[in-house]
Amino acid sequence: MTEPFRSILVYLDGSESSVTAAMAAIALAKRLSATLTAMYVINTQALNDLVKARIFVDVEEIEFRQDLEGDAERYLRHVRKLGQQKNIEVQTVKLEGSVHTLVRNYLRDNNIDLLVLGGISQIHSRRDELMSETDRMMRTAPCPVLIVRDDEKIWDMFEEMPDAVVGGIV
Amino acid sequence: MTLMDVLDKNLIQVPLKHSTKDEIIAELVDLLVAHRPALDRDGILKAVIDRERMGSTGLADGIAIPHAKTAAIDRVSVAIGISKVPVDFRAQDGKPSQFFFLVLAPEKESAAYIEILASIARATASPVFRRLLSSARSADEVVRLFLD
């Protein structure tokens, strides 16, 4: 029987729940022998909006851009290491722009079967302006979406998975 | 993360008791510290005032978003105040301010901080929403407006 999901993408946003989602995605990729991509989008659209509205002054824009660049590198590196730990190769992608638009396009253009996301907002506003990027991704993704709750069970499951053996395959 | 994830009716003051820029910033910081006494009140206040020195966070249309990223806070937090009297916040359009959103974030939560600031800016861009906010008489009403 063909596995239902052969190509998985997990979105990282710098939150702990997105790292938990990455752990679940690694477990799933291993079980399904699927490819796994981790993506971080530097939200330059929001940053530009804040500069345009003059909420941020120039020095803040530079500082925050550097912060987000650093976050992207750090979280992608962390998830790559988590994958190595369980003998799963995690491809990493870093983009800049409008988060949900870039994620949607990437899912479509790369034939991704499943999008894995960390927690969505507990309280939902009917005001569109207050929808989070994760909520937007969930609603606009052209493929099935798995929402992973930030739960200790995921950490336990990840810990129980056999680690990769250095120099060999488990 | 958006404003909805951190919106707390205990951190909404309607109406504000003070009517000058410095007093309002202090009032919102005090509101936050009153509910989380372990926070470093002076550290937070200094961070917000230091940021204001770089340029006023009084925007157009009566909105002000004083903000700071600081080690004095443990998680992204927002305190909201609505004034019944016009306040000179040295806003960019030269007009008085009425709606104040104090946004604070720890050093390492830049992504969430940016998303919350952007969501406040988007939500308050609507003249209808601002009119509704100005007619709110309590913290509960403000929360309801954000939920509706």
C-alpha cells in the first residue's frame, strides 16, 4: 500500500510549539519513510508594515531583521540536528516575505503532501486582521494539515524513538 | 501569535486615570505589574521610555503603541488603555492620542513581538473599529470588540 504522505513540510516560527511540531514531523517522516522539509519564513512583510506605519524606527528595523535572521538559522539548525539524532535528513528552507503566502506557494510548487504546524491560537477573533500566520497557513494550505499540540507526549514519543548510530543506520 | 493570544481583560484600563504621555506609560506599566508583581517595574518603564526617546510611538488616528523589547519581561505582554480625554503623545500626525497599546517582549521573542505589533496596527487601521473602541466603557467591552 502506498504511504499516504510522502513529502512533509513543518513550519517553524520560533515558538516552542513549532519545535514540538518538528519532533512530531520527524517521527512521522521516519514511520512513513517520507521526505521532511523544515521551513522558516522571515516575516519581512510585517516588519515592512511596522516601518511604514512608523511603529519601528530605522534602528529597530535593522535590529529586528538581524534577530529574525538569527532565529531562522538557529531553529533550522536545531531541527536539522533533531533529525540527525533520529537518522532523518531534514531539508531546510529559509525565505523572506509574507509568511502564509510563501508557505502556500511552496506547498503547491513542491508537491508537499502534508503541512505540520505547531499550536494555533486558543482564542479566535472574527476580525481577519487578528488572525495569526499559523491560522492563515492552516486555512489556505492546498494539502492536509496536521496541528500538533505542544504536549509532553510528543517529547516522550520523540525520546523513545531509537537514536541514529554514529557511522551506521539504525 | 497575535494580540488574541495575549489579550487579558485584567490588563485593560478604561478609562485611563492619567492624561499625560509619561503618566499614561507609567499607568500601563503599573497595571501590568499589579497583576504580575514579580516583574521588574523600573526595568520595564526604563525600556519603554528609552524607546520613546528614539521617536514617539504616537501614530496617526489617535493610536499610540509604546513598546520595548526587554529582559525585564518574561513573556510577550500587552496592556491596553483608552483615554476619555485627548492626550498629547507627540503623535506623527500632530493630533492627540486616545488608544494606547503597551507591547512588551523578552529579548528572544522577536517573531511573536513583530506579529503582535503588526496585528494591532492592522486592527486599529479601521475607522469603524476605532469608533467602537472609543465608545467602550469597560475592559469586558474592549475584549468583546476584539473577539467580534
